[in-house]
Amino acid sequence: MKSALLIFIKNPELGKVKTRLAATIGDEKALKVFKKLLVNIHDKSLNVKADKLLFYSTYVDKNDIWENEVFNKFVQSPSPDLGQRMLSAFEEARDLGYTKALIVGSDIYEVSTEILQDGYELLENAETVLGPSHDGGYYAIGFNFEKIHSANFLQDVFLNKTWSHEHVANEGLETINSYSYTCNFLPVLSDIDTEEDLKKFSDIYNNL
């Protein structure tokens, strides 16, 4: 079975990343944190046994930390809606012939290579896998396309949804359950959106 790891990142530009964090620590420090998070997810993804599909927010950078021979580089759908962008990425992976695909964001400092690899193991006997975050969202979601036979399922998971609130993961799970599909779970982890979130990770916070 061909597996794909989809990584969503924003291009690291001053004033355009980690805006909630920047509101209290400033744009320059927020960009510094963001770049550390990019290095973290880069390093954690390298040894995952899956092809790596990297989706930039605005443009492909051939001269950054993401090795061109390791990461297949794309630009996210231009839609302002996060759900549409994720849906388009999964459809891209499916059209490329992947049977399993897992998407992960760049904000989860706690994520490990083992957790990401486990996502594919959990998809062996389930249609979906979900990595919930402590704020009620999710840092990862994945699908076994060979087990999903509804043409509308992915659209219902991602479209017409409100994002960035404490019930995002539950709403996604409700959609999965409505199709009577199985969902396995990765560990609950913390993302970094605010200064309070960042304080939990002293190795970053104390070195700004």
C-alpha cells in the first residue's frame, strides 16, 4: 500500500505567521518560534515510512530546509477555507495513487516520528485516524482510501465547517460516525497558538 504524509505549512514571512502569538510577543519572535516549529516537523517527518508531500501556503521554495529530493512540493489550494485546502490536498494524494494519507500541521512541537508512523498502522483496520489536540481541534487526520466507498465522505469531513474552536475534533468525529466508519486515535497533543501555549515548552520560550 502506498502511503503519503501531507505536511501543511505557511511560508515563513514576518507578520504573516503565528499572529495570535505575535499579538503578545511581537512579529519577530513569533517568526522565530514558527521557524523552530518548521525545523521540528521537518526532522520528525524525515524517517516516516511514507512519501512526503509538502504543501506551502503561497509559493514553492526550492531553497529552504525541505530537501527537494525528499519532499514533493505543492502549493495549497488558493481557497481561504482551510477545509477546502485540506480536501484538495487529500484529493491530490488520492489521484496520485496513494492508498493511505495522513495530514499534519506544523504547530505540534510534541509530535514524534513514532506517532506519525503509528497513524499508518492505525489505518490498517480503520477508515480514518485522528490526532486530537488539547484545545479541541486536531493536529492530524488520515484516511485509508481503499476502505472508503462513499463519494461524498471527504467533502462532508472538510466542507461547510467552522474552524479554530473547541469542538472541531468532535464535529469531525460526528461526520465519521454518521457514515458508520471506524476512527482510531493518536495521542492528544498540544499545539502552540498563544504565549500561554508556548510557555509549556521552556526550551523554546526561554531562548527567544
